[in-house]
Amino acid sequence: MFNKTKPTPPQQNTVPIPDDLPDLNQGRNGAPAATAAPAPRPQPQKTASLLSSDLTFEGNISGAGDLHIDGAVRGDVRVGRLTVGETGNVEGSVLADYVEVRGRVVGAVGGKQVKLMGTAYVDGDITHEQLSIDVGAYFQGRCLQGRKAETQSAPVGFSAPQHVNAPAPQPAPQPAPMAQPAAQADSAQLISLKPGG
């Protein structure tokens, strides 16, 4: 009634390979080819460290990672990427490659890219390469646009900001004093020389 059929094995390529073409299954000198290295695993995306709204931190924060502040920080913050949330409050200097402020910062802000969102309150100087201020943001201070090389050489925002693009002030040339005729000179300016005896 039923016939049992055997599966047929897949047939090999029967086309001969010419001698002048390399065999892809073998490496140099007839050795078997090395298998390709496995593809690297995709790295999990880094998540920002979070300082939640019910926390207060007193002291300096530094690191190369990302930080999201919804709480209060009393001290300087130096990180790779910083976001100050709407409930965030920083009282101190801020330095990061990317700074986004939605909350309150009282102190100097320094970064390559600085964004003040509509709910931001910033009281302090901002040193930046790129600056974006949304409608509704409050900002009081100076905007100092720095260049890439100057921003990397000196930590911006932690010392008294200098005008980065302004050349060093040169002293104004002083006019040469004009000789006055003796007849017009004040008597207080005349010096009389007497021979010493």
C-alpha cells in the first residue's frame, strides 16, 4: 500500500574546476581555508545613570558616561553626556561633550553642544561650540563660543571664562612726547644746574 522512499542525498557540483582557478575551500599552499571569524556581538546600548527626583547629592560628580539628573546636585558635574531633567537642579559648574538642560543650573556650563530646552533655567556663563536655546528658556550670563582645539586644551566652565575668540589685547601705542620750547615751559619744570664748589 505505502512505499517507503528514501530521501535522495544532495548532489555535489559535478562541474570540474579548472586548474588555474584557486579552490575556495582551500587556503594558500593547499591548506584548508580558515573559517571566517564569527561576527562580533552587538554591544548592548549604554543607559544613562539616573539621579532620581527624590535624591539630593552633595559633592562633585565625574566620569565618562551618561548622566540624567532629575534630583538635586550641589557640586561640579563632569561627564560625557549630561541631561538635566525638568525637576533637576544643579548648583555648580557643568562640563560635558553634550549638555541638555530642561531644569535648573546655577553655575558655568561648558560643552561642545549645549541645548537649553523651553523649561530650562540657567544662571551662569555658557562656553560652547554649538548652542541651541528654545523659546521660553531663561538664560542669564555670557555665551562664549570656543573652538575645538581651545575647548579640548582647557576645561571650559570651571574657571573664570575668557573671551576665547578675542585676540590678546595689545597696548595702545603711546605718542612720543613733544619737546616744548624753553620759553613756553613751566617754571616748575625747569631745572637749574649750578656748578658744585
